[in-house]
Amino acid sequence: MPGDSGSLAAAGTSARRAARDLEAARERSGAAYDTLRSEWSTSTSVRVRKEGARALDVLAEGSGHADRVGALLQEHATRLSELQARSRRLLDDVAAAGLEVEDGVVRLPWGVIGEADAAAARGRADDVRAFQGELDAILAQHRRRRDALLEQVAASTAELEGLARALRLS
């Protein structure tokens, strides 16, 4: 099962840490802008405080965004880890049944596997079909989850670009 759940979880943790850091920076900056109001009371001060308030709002959005992305990555890491465990158990069951998986296909190994016995051959063919069905289901679930994650990451990139534009001064 392709993927590195540990790296995804670590990336999610980093994103959530960045969210907390952004929120802390927003709170410190908000306090500084509040102090500015009492210290500096010109029209320039009003403009600077308005731009600051807009930037603080964007920082709050960025913090929330980073936290959502981090949670998304951590959730995907957990699900990927579960799929990997399922696939390892399936591979163990396949091997215990005297079969093998090659390039996503469950099959009989090469060579002589026993005496000619029609009932045993049907039983092995049934095992192959059952294991293949389970393997196909695991792989399909992995593809759906991976594609959904990639779609969400692409949407996240677009949202971050919008936040970056919003932070630029007019």
C-alpha cells in the first residue's frame, strides 16, 4: 500500500503548530494595534489601524485554514495506516493460503503446488477470487481517499493564494 502515514501525520502536526503560531501572532499584533489607537490619533493612524485590522482578520483565516489542513493530513494519515494494516493482514492470509500477490494480482505461485485434485484446484481458485476481491476493495478505497486528499490540497492552495492576495496592501 503506497504512502507514508508517518510523514503525513508529521506534516499535519506541523500545519497545526503553524496555526497556533499564527493565532498567537495575531493576538500579539491585535494588542499592539489597540495600543496604537491611544498613542497615535491622526488620520494616518486610522488608515494603518484599518489595514492592520484587515491583516489580522486574514491571519485569523490563515490560522483556521492551517488547522483544517493539519487535521485533514492527520486524518488521512490515520486512514492510510489502517489501510496499510489491512493490506498487510491480507498479504499474510494470501501467503498462508499458498498464494502470492504480484503487481496487484493474487495468483498461484509458479511450480508444482500439490497433487492433481479438482476439488482442491476449485478451492484455490475460490481463494484467489476472494482474496483478489478484498485486495481490489482495499486498493480502490486507497485511490478514492488519495484522490480526495489531492483535491482538498489543491483547493487549499487556491485558498492560500486568496489569503496571500488579501494580505497585500492596496
